[in-house]
Amino acid sequence: MTLTSEEMKGIIDKFQCELEIYTGLRDLSRGQMTVIDREAGPEELLEILGRKQVLINELEGLERELRPFKEEWSRVRESLPGEVRTQIEQVVRNMQAVLAELLELEEEGRTKLQQRQEQVAAKIREIGRSRQAHHAYAAGQTRPAKTGVIDNTG
């Protein structure tokens, strides 16, 4: 696969754009961790997730455009001038580093949200037990008191 200099520039630009999107996703994941850590409401998390979805949609479009080059990378790589090959490989290395951090942040966020969910569930169970105890106590208070006096009259 032989590429013109214009096509090579386009590929470099697309890989660079892909890196920028992954960087944006990583930054949003950092923000998501901050929101999770301070136990903010779901609205803030949903807003971040919406912004991440926009970037993911952009990334999917780029992936479709780059798929032919990625699938034929070994042949494409050989046809590229050394300078272009080096540029693309550097962008790819940077992308791999950002992606590794992004995946780590996502896993950490998932774990923290799961722990938070378990804590909320435990609180709800505790409230339920307290309510049951309160109702049982209240029901005991409304029963007629036994005086211990026996009526022998009959």
C-alpha cells in the first residue's frame, strides 16, 4: 500500500486526534474520580458520562477511518518514510500510555462505585432493621397492660 504525502499527513493527523480523544477521556475519568471521592450526586456523574460518550462516538468514527491502515499496518509501515513511521509510532506509544492510565482509572472508579453501592445497601438494611425494631416496640406499647390482678368473681 503506497500512500501519497497528503495521505500520510492525514494518517498522522488522525492518530494524533485519536490520542487527543484518549487524553480527553482520561481527563474526564480523573474528574469522575474526584466526583466519586467527594460522594457528589448522580447528576455530576451523569454529566461526565455524557461528555465521555461524545468522545467515544468521535473515537468510533476515527477507528472506522483508520481501520484499513491498522489492519494492514505491517505493510503500510514498510511503505512509510522513516520520519513518518517514527512520528506515528511515537503517537501510538503515547496513546498506549494514556490508554493504560485510562483503563486503570476506570477500574478504580468501578471499584469505588461498587463499594459505595454496598455501603448504601448496608445503610438501607440497617434502616429497615431499625424500623422493624421501632414497630415491634411500638406494637408492644399499645397492648393492654397486664396488671397481675386475678378477678375471682367470675
